[in-house]
Amino acid sequence: MTSPTYAQVVFNLPLPGAFTYRIPAALQDRVQVGMRVLAPFGPRKITGYVVALTDTCDASLKLKNLEDVPDTLPVISPELLALTRTVADRYHAGWGEVIKAALPAGLDDEEHELFSLSPQGEAALQTSNLPSAAQAVLHLVHKRKQLSRKQIRHALKKNYKSHTLATLKLEGHLHTETRLRKSSVPYKTEKIVRIAADAAPQDAVETLLARSPKQKELYDCLQNGELPLPELAKRFPKYSGPLRQLREKGLVETLSTQVSRFDGEALDLSAAAPDGPLKFTPDQEKVYATLNAALDAATFHTFLLQGVTGSGKTEIYIRCIQQALDAGRTAIMMVPEISLTPQTVFLFRRRFGENVAILHSGLSAVERYLEWEKIRQGEVPIAIGARSAVFAPLKHLGIVVIDEEHDGSYKQDSTPRYHARETAIARAQAAGAVVVLGSATPSMESRHKAMNGEYQYLTLPKRIGTRLMPTVHLVDMRKERDERKNYSIFSVEMKRAILERMDRGEQVFLFLNRRGTANYVVCRKCGFVFECPHCSVSLTFHSRSKILMCHYCNLTRVMPGHCVECGGEVIRFSGFGTQKLEEETRALFPAARIARLDRDTTRTRSAFEAMYRDMREGRIDILIGTQMITKGHDFPGVTLVGVVYADLSLHIPDFRSCERTFQLLTQVAGRAGRGTVPGRVVIQAHNPDHYVYDYVARHDYNGFFDKELALRQRLHYPPLTQLVTLAIEHPSEAQGEAYMQHLQSQLAPLIREAEGVELLGPARAALYRLQDQYRWHFIFRSRHDEALQALAHKAKQLDAIQKPPGSQFKLTLDVDPVNML
DNA sequence: AGCACGCCGACT
DNA sequence: GTCGGCGTGCTC
């Protein structure tokens, strides 16, 4: 039998097709479908993926040989090859791009040509009779000894010419050496600062630092124990000078340590009561019986499990996964990125021990690779992770659980723009697996499909045990201001409720849907709001550094003393972030022990765990936080949840802002009263008449769904239609506008031919200017998936889209967009 | 995407 | 006349 002579290879590039390569005799029996290969592609050599092996090929192609095969085993199975193909087609991405996304990061090799100076080049450098461009290259290479092409180009910026480099190489002035960089990224490390082991005795230090208060202060701080550099930077914004001097004096040392977050092993597994067989409520039993039957049948089936917070969804997931395992099959458990906390991991580790692999962005590339490898080798039958876990290389997949299925983070917002929920369903369909979508507040899409019978609908309407749903109180902040003349962040009711909890020794969550200090700076008199000149979003005031900052492009401005519009008038801060809320709360409740949880304060695992422990053990009275506090944590002592500015998320210009607000508020409310004391929720709003609050207050998901569905129906929005957006960015407004007109004229005839597809736009994006780019979008909308897909494909082929005028246009096609800003 | 080629205007 | 910028097209 002859082995195949050609390999079909795809690359991590936005190209539609595969490329054919000849397999040289030496590699003949080493190449298999699903392996990575190093292939010459134009002037470079890059990693590709073998998607097929053939004996024949198109004779018109001038073929090149494969360069190398780094794998002994395929990195991607036929099953996942097929899935990635489907995803690539659906989301208009390159097949190779999707394969790349399905593999752990840092797996690719890249070939580097390292340039160095030859003796002849040294001589030429002395005589300098070459063109100035060539001289510059020689100088650079002389100075830095060995450089890659990329480094040379980077150093020379606009002065780089590939031709100059090629000529120098040809003439023998430069030597090249090819190196293969195994790009397995090293462990994620963190710099730690501590007092040097062989530091001088205390009195010597005192005299040494007597005249350096800054250094002394830093040194004293470190005497309480070593600190990670980021932590130090927070306490001493200007640490670098003093630290350097301390190091030079030999008093402190810095070292790198490996950081490994979120693996859950730091939690003491033995401390937890080993849970016996799970005892189910009748509701849970009923749901489980249905899932049980589907798992037994081992055929594709999708369920939507709608269960209020605390209704015991997780126990059902666990038992279903166990059942799949017992039947010799494997499981994927997907959670939103933000929920993959040590506690979540702990829950599954406690139940399944070493049978769980965790795929998380908090892991270093090596750690993630090791977890992935465990799955691929079949050592571990359960994969837990965020979006990308949908591609976990498990065999015999039996069940996919998607917790918080409504969460927006399941849609990737960069290429390939796949939706992990839809992808999971596609995978399960091919594998004959069961899908369980779980949520207290299902997405409109999933709930609608359950209504139509596409998914089977299951509910857990009650909390477990005697725990009651929290009572929700809505406070009208306009009345508070106008009638009670209360200009504080806290309404009278909120204040009273907090004081009550403190008297009773119970805990409080204060929730704010923003971070930063003051959201914007506004002139009280003329209403002028300071905006980012590049992004048309309001600038955020940071009190610590007294600057205004754009959270999109990082622009910083000194806080102005006067309004620039009407001059010299009073400027006040309206709106605020968790930091400001913390200040106000401390001022108002001086006796309370207050902590803040957001990305600023709990970036490190130790900080997070310390907070978590303090909270569980009642050493914190009030916890202030953003969305982070709504997911994956269970604090039984919390009996009051306060939402400070509920309106914020309602005013986002997106047709889903209402749905998101409902989900968010319901989620936050669910944090209240998980212990034995019934919870209370106080929501402060400036426009409390909005219907969304009513449904939140009554815990009426179904009512909200009906209302919102009617609205979507009237406005022709998903889930009654499907959308594809074409987003365009350009630095020039005029050129962009002109191109929009042209595009519209090209798209119009396609739309006329297509059956039941509409075209909306061109419209300005909600964030019209972002990072010096003007942004527009077209929206294709249809009730018919096939027609919409067909149109999107046709539109993509359009000359006007394939070759926009000039190189500065950036076009993005997004199927089923989730974030439309 | 990333790279080279080729055309253009702006300088010596 | 050369240099450097930018647009265009190709990659088995």
C-alpha cells in the first residue's frame, strides 16, 4: 500500500481554503491528519494543521515540500476537526484560526532566522561605503549581535526594507542561522520583594536609612513579610527609585516565583465534610429523572434547566456528570470565565477528585497545556472551564453542562467569534451527547427555543429547604433627592437597612455595576461632560492619582479645575465607582468593617482568599463589589443586598440592555439570604418606573420573558430573528462615510435578491469613536438562518468588502453578535 | 495576517 | 536622481 503523497494544510490565517503540500519521503510515515506541520508559506515558514491526506492533487499547483512534523500524535481528533470546520463556516473564520483557538496557547512553533554580522559585514561597517539604509542595518546587527527579522523591523520602524536585508544576506554581509523556537511559554511568574536573607542587623539598617525616609518606609513595610511587586506598587506608587536603592544597598532582594491560581488545591479538601449521597428534593428528583432517562438513552438531547438561585442546580449537574462517567463517558462543565473561582473548582474537586481537569485563563500556558494533555491522554474524564472548554479533547463525550448559559462571555469577541453554547450543542449533536443549559435567568434565545420545543424545558422553581426568596424594595432616588433633600448615595431606607443588619451582626453586599471612582465629571451649571476625545465615552475620575482617564484607550488627563465650556463654574462628580462607594460607606458607617471586591483589590489569589475567609468567618460587615460578587461565591451570612445605581446598565444603547439588567439584578438579589435568615434586597433607581424592576421585585422571570419577547417581536429583534453584523472602522470620518455609501449600494442588490433578509444601516456604532477609529455597522437580519448565512457569505465575497479602498479599513463580520457597542 | 513588490511624492 | 511611504496582491 502506498502512503499518501500530499497533505492538505490550513493555517492560523483568515484564509478560506486549504493548501496542498508534497510530503517528502523522510516525513512520509510521520504525517497524520490532525498533526501540526511546519510549512513554507510565501517567504516564511509557519505552523499549519493537516486536515486531510490525499494521493492526487490539482496539477496546476506548484507544490512545495512540508518542512517538518513536530508531533508524534495528532493534536486534534477527527471529531474536533469536523467541529472546528463547522464553526469556521458558521462564523466566517479561517479553519486554521478555529483549530488554533481549540488548542492550548503556546503550542505553535515558529521559525526564526537570526541575523548576525559576517567578517565581510564587519569590514563594510568600517569602510561605510554601502547605502545608508544598509549601513543602518549593519550598525544595528553589530550592536545587538543577533537579531530576528522581526526585531530588525521593529528597531528600524519605517526605515525597514526587506530588500535591504535580502541584499545584505546575498552579498554575504550578514549571516543567518535558523532556529526553531519551541514557543511553550514559561510559567507565569510574579516578582516578589522581600528583605534580603543576609541583610545587615536592625541597628545598622536604621543608620543606613536614617536619611532616606522613602526607603525606610518601604523597608519597614517589608518587615511584615514579603510582598508581590504589584501589591507593593499599589502601596507605593513611586516604589521603583527607593526599591532600586535598597537593592543596591543589599537590604532587600527580588525574586520570581511561579504563580498558579485557581487550581483549588490550596483549599483544604479534608476540612470539608465529605458529602454523602446527594439527597434531592422532589423537584430535583423530577428533573433528574428526566435527565437520567436521556443520559441512559445516550442520544443527543438539549435541556434548558431554569432554576432560581439556591434551587440546587449544581447538585444536579454533579449527579448527571457522575452518571455519564459511570456509563464510561466523559463530561464538559462550562462556566463563565468570572465564575471559575477556587470555590467552583473546589466543589467539583471534592466530588470528583483527580478526575477533573481545569482549563482557565488564570493558568499559565504550561499549566494549561498540562491540563489539556491530561484530557487528551484520556487520564481525566471531566473538563471544567470557560468558553474554550467546548473544545476539550475528550473522547466519548456523554454530557455538556453550560452553567449560567445566558452569560455573554460564552461568545468570543475576537476572531473566531464563536458562541460556546451553540458550539457545544453542535458538538453534542455529532457525539450523541446530552446538553444541559442551566440558568436562573435564561437568555431570551434559549428560553424561546425551549418554548418552541427545540430544547426540553425543566424547572426548579423553589429554593432548597426553608430558604425563602428575598424581598425586594425599590427606592425612587428622584423623590429621595427632590422631596427628602437627601443628596447622599444612600437612601434613607438603604441606610436604615444597613444599620439594622449591623445591629444584628449580619452581613451586607453593596453592588455597583461599575468600577473607578467617579464615572464622569460634569459641570453642574451647563451640564458639560468631559469625554475622551478619541472614544466618545465619558472619562473616569481616579481620586488616588487625581486624573481623568479613558477606560477604553487609556488616555489620561489632569483633572480640570473649571468647566471648559462655560468657564469657572463648579464641577461636580456624578456617578461613581466602587472606590468612591467604599469611601462614602466608611464615612457613613464608621463602625463597620468594610471590604471591597473588584479586579483592583483582588487580583492576587491570596488577597481573594483572605477576603473570602474573612467574609465566611464574619470578620467583614459590608462587602462592596461589582459583578464579581454575583458569581460563584456563597456567603450565608449576607442578608441584605443593596444595589446602589441600578439604572446604569439600563442606559447602555443595546437592545439587550434590559435583558442584561434583569439578569444582573436577579443574580445580585440571589446573593441575599442563602443562610437561615431571609434576605432583603434594596434597589436604588433614578427611573424606578421602568418595567424591568417590577419583574425583578416579583422574581417573575416568566413575566419578564413574555413582556420582553413581545417587545422583541414588535421590533424584529432576536430571538425572533437572527443577526449578522458587519462592523467597519476607519480613522477618517469622511472616508468612512463615503465607503459606507458605496457599501450600501453594493449590498442593496444582494438584499433585493435574498428572500426575507433585511439590511439595517449603515449606522454609527454606539461607541462612534474608539481609539482614534470611527466606527459604523450594517446589520443583516432575518427569520431564516439559511438565507441569512447565504447572504453573509455572498456579502463577504463582494469586491467592496474583500478589497476596501486603502489599507486602513477594518471589517468584521459577526454572526449572532452579543456585544453590539 | 505578514510579507514583498511597485508605484508615488519629497527630498538631496 | 535616491529614499521612504503607502497601496496591492499573493501565499500550495
